[in-house]
Amino acid sequence: MEFLAYFGDVFTPINFALLLLGTIGGLILGATPGLSPTMAVALLIPFTFKLEPAQGLILLGAAYTSTVAGGAVSAILLKIPGAPANIATTLDGHTMAQKGQGARALQLSFLASAVGGVFGVLLLIFLTPLLAQWALAFGPSHLFWLAILGVTVIGSLDGSSVVKGLLSGCIGLWLATIGFDDIMGAQRFIFHPSVSGGINVIPALIGLFAIPQVITMFAKGRISLDAEVLSVERHPIKDAVAEVFRRSRALTIGTLTGSIIGLIPGVGGQIAGLVAYDQSKKMSPERDKFGTGHSEGVIAAESANNAMVGPSLVPLLTLSIPGSPTAAVLLGGLLIHGIFPGSDLFDNNPDVAWTFINSMLIGQILMCVFGLYVAGLAARVAQVPNAVMAAIVLGLAVFGSYSVQNSMGDVYVMMALGTGMYFLERFGFSAAPLVLGLILGPIAEANFIQGSMIANATSSVGQYFFTGPLNLTLIAVVVASIAYSVWMELRSRRYTTKEDAVKKEEALS
Amino acid sequence: MTDLPRTQHIIASGLVAAVGVAVAFVSYTQEPAAAFLFPRMISTVFVVLALWTFGKALMGRTKVGNGLDARALLNILPGLLVALVLVYWAAKWLGFYTATTLAFFILLSLYDPAPHGAVKTWIKRALITAGFLAVMYGLFAGLLNVFTPREIFF
């Protein structure tokens, strides 16, 4: 119950103001199609430089939580999911809004998000210290395999091609080796002065997540958003509260599914929402009503995608292994403030860690309270033309990456990586494993070198890295995740025609 | 898959494979060897996967990724050119704020669906650009104290 000791820190004037700012800003950003939670958090990092570590993390955590929930606004009122996590919400939420039940759908969505989100953060609160204690037993070989696991799991589970996912991870691991070697001081792959100090993670994250989105907006050309914003009429909130708890089956399925999926590295909110929706539909006696504006669909999808947020941070805070691209961006935010997550985070910086986690708990409730008031405004912001949005994001990306070290080199790297990533994405490569490779590369290499030194002094390298129950378990998980993904890929190809695959990709892009 | 994406897949995976081979070559030939131990490991996997992908592209068996059609490419080109000129030339030599404001206005003019002939459209674009400049200046110069290159202008 250590977290209770730091609960008051969330309510200091600055911390609470930042929490409010992150929550309301996140709700509006989340509603904007094309601004994913990962990209929103990446663009916000430069604004945290002047803040204390806990304050910066409060802002980033609040933005993460509320962008996921905010995406429901445009999903319900515009039929455009604000983020992939809200795809399932569109199925019933927009139909409800078309029937004149937009306010009810939004209320159910924010209430379900809050219930799922609070449960997810409670899991984070109670699981993290346990895992952190367990992680104390980890040596260099285990941490090396964990880092590799982080890259391979995301590489194989994220995206539709295992080989291209793993290849993206390799590119990220290679990018992480650019610069001076830590042990020998040797220059590695310095092909341009901009990368002589290595690739700074923050500009790289901004480039990899923001620039492809900007170019995607360019690709649409001179188009206006034709989506009609459906009006939000009054609906008694107490009825919505009663309905959420009356639909306890959908709420429980969504919350549990989201929490479990959040704990698995690489499986994001998009999957959580869709799996919860599907399971809820299968287990409901009213399954025929799904897709026709049934409240259970909204409750299951929204409780799942917010329940996923807390557990997705467990591997990050305990093992330094970000389980998702957004967690990777948060890791960048931690590192820039000199906070190293891992087993000793709660011993060295308990104030930062617990204030951050507690703020996420309070943030879930604030998001629910403010969500309904901000929904109308957020739906209007979601209609900002592509041209304006692309220019704003480009401007923020340029200024944000420059402000990291006041270096033009960082801006060059940001733009080069972002442009390259856009074209790679068009050919089936994915940004998430590349980012994970970039972030986990130094962890993997440092532990590999350290492990090799220990091995040379005690046993052989092979024996050190390939024996012992924990090493073997981690290797087995690496192999199993790749094998499972290959099997799933082959299976889906057998049942999917090429035309279906093309249609699915176009819909997702 | 049509011929165009197939050719594009061959070019894209060929470029990735070329990078992989170059990384592996440097990793295995540069000294001190100890500094390149980890790059050697990853570059080996990199090359194997990249050549596998290239081989599949050559055989026309790539199943993921739609490539780029001519229309999308034509839409992208002007905006991308403005972004590249902003980042690699204008930001440094004209000054961050001037260059970003110009780029913002040009991008707005290029991609805004509003009719170019109406004066009202141009006034709206100019006002949005001025608002953007004010917010960026307030945030980065005022709030964050970031000193940006100001060169010829500001």
C-alpha cells in the first residue's frame, strides 16, 4: 500500500493543473483522426523538459490515457475512429448516434473507459512492485534475452508479416548501434556528422510516428472531411451509470480482456477493443443486436481499450521493457529526465513512480468527468482539415526535435527517419518494432557485453547465455512468439483471399 | 498484385537488403572487432531476413504492403518537397520561425480544399498561419526558452 503515501502529491497545484491539462488536451487530441496516442505523447515530450520528472510524467500519462478514450468521440459522432483502439467502438457507437442517442453512447463510452481504466491502473499498482521484486533476480543474460524478447514479440505480433516485423526490429537495433561504442570508444556507422553522437531517441520517436502521418495526410490531396458531426442531445447521466453496471457482462469481459491483452507486449488497444467486442458478442443473449447500435458493444470495446493502458506499463516500469510503442515513447520521457525504470525504480525514485501511477488513477476519473463536456468541442476539432493538421504536426515535429538538444542534426535525423518510415510502411514494414529495437538496442548490447565478460571469467559464453531455467524460459518465449505468429500468418492466408487482404490494409491505412 | 507494386516491392526490399549487406560488411570488416561484436550479431540476422524479403519480392510472392499509386505519389510530392526544403535548408538559413511560417502557409495553400480564387480563403489561410506562428513562438521561445537559429530573418 506504499502508493497511498504518495497520493497527496497528485493534488499539489502544479501537478493537478498538469493532470487536468493532459486529460482535457488528450481528449481533444484523441478525437482527432490521425493523431494516435503514441504520436500525441511523442509530440508532447519536448514540453516536459522544463518540468520536474513527476510533473512531466503526469502530463504524458494523462495524455496517453485520455487520447485512447478521446478517440471514441470521433468514432461515435463522426464514424471515424480517433485511433485504431476505437475501431470497435464505431460499430455500435455511431449507429447509436445516428438514432439520436449520441449523448448516451458517449456517456457509456467514458464511463466504461473509466471503469476499465481504473481496473487496469489498479493492476499496475499491485503487480508492478511484485514483478519489480522478482526482477531483482535478473542478471545480464536475462536482461539481454528480455530486450530481444521485447523486439521479437512486437516484431512478430505487430503487423501482418512476421519477417518484415522482425526485419523492422533489426533495423531499429542497428540504428541503436550508430555512434560511439560505450566500451572501446570506437566509431560505428557514423556516415554523417548529424549521427556522430548516435541517434537521439526523442527526435527519432517524433519522426517515426509523426512524419509518416503527415505524409499520409499529404497523400490524400485536397480533400475536405465530409463526415457529418451528429448532434449530442441531453441524456441523464444517472441512467448511463445504471446502464453500464446493468451491462456488467460486457463491462467485465471488456475490462478483463483489455487487462490481459495489455500485459502481453506488442498487442495493442486495437486488438483489445476488437477481441472484447467479439467475445462480448459471442457471450451475449442479445448477440443479434450487435452492430445495430447496441450499448454492450460500446461498453465492451471502450472498457477494453482503456483497461489495456495500465497493464501495458507493467513490463516498462519493472523490467525497462516497453510493451507497446506508447510505452516506448514514455520510456523516452523517463530517460530524458534521468529516470531509469527497472527493478530499483521504486527504491530510488518512489516519489516519481508512485505519483505518476496515482495520477493515472485520478486521470481516469477526470477523463470520465470532463469527457462529456469536451466531447462537443473535440468533435469540432476532429473536423480540422487535413492541410491544417499536417502543417501543425510538421511544425511541432521540427520545433520539438530541435528543442531536445538545440541541434539541427536532430531535426535532420527526425525528418530522414520519418520519411523513410512512411515509404517502408507502404511496403509492409512497421514503426513499432523499429522503435522498440532503437530503444532496447542499448539495453541488449550493454547486457550482452556485460554477460560476455562474466562468461569469459566464469564459464563459456554459450553456457552463460543458453543455460539456466530463466534463460531457457525467455528463449522459449522468443521462439514461441515467432512460431505462433508464423502459424497465424499462414492460417490467415489460407482463409483470406488476396483481395480481402488488400481491402483490409486499405481500411486500416 | 499488379506489376507496379511488384516492381516497387523489388526496389524497396532491394534497398533494405542493400543497407543490410552494407551494415554486415562494415560490421565484419571494421576494427576493433570487440566494438562490432553486437552489430555483427544483429547484422547477420538483418541480412538473412532482408535477403529473404528481397527473394520473395523477386518471385512476386510479397503479400503485405500496397506500395504507392501514381496519384498518391503526385499528392505527396509537393508537400514532401516543402517539408524537406524546410528541414534541410530553410529552417537554418532563413530562420526557424520565418521558414516554418512560410512552409505552413504553402502547405495550407497546397492542400486546403477551399477555392483558390476567393479572397476570403487567402485571408483565412493567412490568419491561421499567423495564429500558428504566435502559438509556436509563445510555446517555444516564451515558455520553453528554446533558442532557434535565426539567421537572415527570425
